[in-house]
Amino acid sequence: MPALGQLSTEVRRAIDLRRSSARAGREVKIKWFIKEANDKVSLTMKKRTQLASTLVYDVVVRNISVAVKKETGPRGRVIVTQRSTEGEFPRADTNRLLKDIFWDVKNEGRGNWVGYVGTTLDYGLILELKMNRSFLKRTLDENRSLVNALLTGPIK
């Protein structure tokens, strides 16, 4: 136990009160609510992380839902006339990437919640890292202030 001089003023008062009441024949119980408060903060952080992950997920899906431009060619076949270019969000052709976007929230330690938004497709990784058509990182960067506000705002 730390020395009495190292404790906070409230803790010192509670200890002094307990000692003085014990001498007088009264019993004083001290009840700590640290676990309950910690559980409430952890639950709140889980909900906030879910909300932030859902926000990023929704914006990613909206950003990559713009379809490629298609026209009918001279022989009656459908041809793609406009795909996404470097620096743009990928355009949807088959909607496979769009349908594969996911989000998840996991507890990685006591009260440490981590949100994930991503895709399981190799094609998504290639678009993100090699073809300069970033859609995950770019969406997070564009919405970082809103995500930070969701995660760090006051607890109600």
C-alpha cells in the first residue's frame, strides 16, 4: 500500500473517517465503483467503435458504387467505355468488390476496441496499393475528423 502522503485527498479523508469511526465503535464501509465505471466506458467505446466502423464502411461502399460506363459496340456487344482512372475511386463493373466490403469490431485487450473495414479480395489490395486507386485508406483519411469526433467525444 502506498504511503498516506501519496494518496489523493478523497482517499485520505475516507481512510481518516474509517479510522476515527472505528475508534468510536461505528463501522464505515468503502465501496469502489472502478469496475462498474470501467465496464461502462468499455461498453461505450465498443459502441463508438462500431459507429465509426459503420460510418467508414458506408462511405467506402458509396464511393465505389459508381458504375463503369458501358455502351453497345458496332457488333451489338456491350463494351466498357470508361473505367476509373488513376487517383479516382474504383468504378463498379461486376459489383464483386462492392459486395465484399466488410466491417468488424474486436476487443483486443481490456477495453481496447479496434474497428476493421476491408475486403478479402486480392483485387482490392491491388487497387489499394499498386494501381493508385485507393478506396479504403482514402475514405478513412477524408473522414478522419468525423471518426475522431465519434471516438473522442464526451461520454454521455
